[in-house]
Amino acid sequence: MNFLSKRAEQLTPYTAGEQPKGRTFVKLNTNENPYPPSPAIHPAIARAAEQLRLYPDPVSSELREAIASGEKLDPACVFCGNGSDEVLSLSFYAFFDGDRPLLFPDVTYSFYPVYAGFYGLPVRRMLLNERFEIEPEDYLQPASGVIFPNPNAPTGIELGQDAIRRLLEYHSGRVVAVDEAYVAFGAASAASLIDRYPNLLVLRTFSKSHSLAGLRVGYALGQPHLIEGLVRVKDSFNSYPVDRIAAAAARAAILDTAYYAGINAKVAATRDRFSRQLAELGFTVPPSKANFVFATHPQANAATLLRELKERGILVRHFALPRIDNFLRISIGSDEDMDKLARELAGLLR
């Protein structure tokens, strides 16, 4: 028997990257950071564990203060949640509705259409240009709001600050959400624009930049009225705060700026070197500012490469979607990981 509501039956769920079991792989399919989190996290977790009999701070005050200090914002401009996907979901519910469509790129983070479907929002997917870039002019039209990753995923291409300002000024009465999951690997953050634009919401995660994918902490930055909107929705829908251990670990991470600047610079350097290796093998690789690259080869089928690489113990990501079905998205691992992948690709292409 089927007990699902019609609403649930009609959903198309998000598909996560493969999490392998029973075999050791070079795992380059889910954009995890190849380097461990800051050593400062372990004592912070130990201290937090001593208080696990107590409920956590419902508003994550110490974590918000640490994030705000690093961004030169007031803590009232910070919202913390259980992973950036939760913060995204709350943002969709809080800020986007009505008869006008929500605008986002046609090639982008695949959770956006899932959330739009879940909340019953009309959408309009804006075509990236032939270089897979966002065309800001396309977004200058009536809408319930705008959301996009910057750098975009899975392309890794950055949208410049001038273009973001144009979107914010045109949509002055609507929220423009900039999803900065990958901003730490070389892109410019829109957070510096928050004081000037009351409609700007910046979304972040600790998963990529701070090597904490297993912890599930995300946050949003915006003027206090936007943060209050997120709190209003969260406390009506899912009042569970960030837990003590996660908040303590995330706070220790955000304070260790030197450590993370170092490892993320290493990831960016490896990305650029690997992009050159791919180009030498005949791949086309758009310029990435993320911790992954997006690559296609004119004489190789991406789905076949995916399968052959998995047989050789390497996982990458393939999206069987229009326009990008012959591309692979490849997360950046250590130099050794990427050299191994380059050798395997060279052999497969021969």
C-alpha cells in the first residue's frame, strides 16, 4: 500500500554523491577537503563533551560571535544551522513565494529545484552561456527572488562583484541569496556588501573550507531583519539548535584562520596544477575558483570514464543532465591523489 501524500509522491529527491563501503577508494566525488581539520578542534570537542547532559545554546551565541568577528559584522547578522542545506531550506521557506518565479541557473546545485518543489515554488532556470557563465542581464526580470552558488556548482565559475551588485540593485525588494559553499578556494565573498544591501543573504558551510563535512554546520550572513526571518521560520518548523559538540568544533575552526588559509591555498594550488594536467590531456576545463574542476574530453565519454575510473579505485562525479552529460566533476584531493588520477586518465585515453 502507498501511504505517501500526493505532495510527497511528486517530489524528486536530491541525489548525493556515492559514499563507498567495503573498499578503499581515492574519493574525489563529494568535494570534501583532503586535509584534516584544525588541531584546535579536538580540545574544544573534549570540553564540550563534559556538558552533554545540558541542552545547547538555542542561538549558538559563541559561534555566531566568532563568525561575526571574522566578517566584521554584528552577531545579529549571523544565523547558524545544522548544515548549510538546512539553512538553504529555511531560506527558501522564509523569503521566496508568490506568483513570480524564483530564478537560478539551469546548471547549478541540484538541491535548488528539490527545495522549490518541496515548498511549491514556481521557478525559472536561467541558461548559462556557452562558456557556462551566469549572464546577469538574464536575471533582470520580475521574480520572487534569486539564488545561485558563487562559485557556481558544478562548474566552479565565479560571478564578479559588479554583477552581484547589479542583481541586488535590480531586485531591491526581493532577497538575492549567494551560496558561498566554495568561496574559500579563491573567489571574492559578497559578505562585504551586506552593510549596503538589505536584500543580500550569504550562505556558507563548514564542510568544504573547514574540513568538517562530518559535523554538519552551516550559517547565513545578512542584515538583522533577514536573520530574524530565518529564526522565525526555524523556531516554527525545526527548533533544534546546533549541538554543543558541533558548535564548539565550528567555533574553534573559525578562530584558526591561519591554519585554514594554509590548507585552502594548497587545495587551490593543486586545483590549478591539475587543471593544467587535464588540458595537456586534451580536456576542456572551465576556470574554477572552487575545490573541484569540471572537465570534458572531445574523444571520451564521461559516463565510460566514470565507470573505468571506479574500477581502478577512483570516484568522481557525473551528472546525466542536459548540456553537461559529457562532463565529469572532479573534487580536488592531495597532490598524490590528483597525480594518480592524471595517470589513470592518460592511460584510459590511450
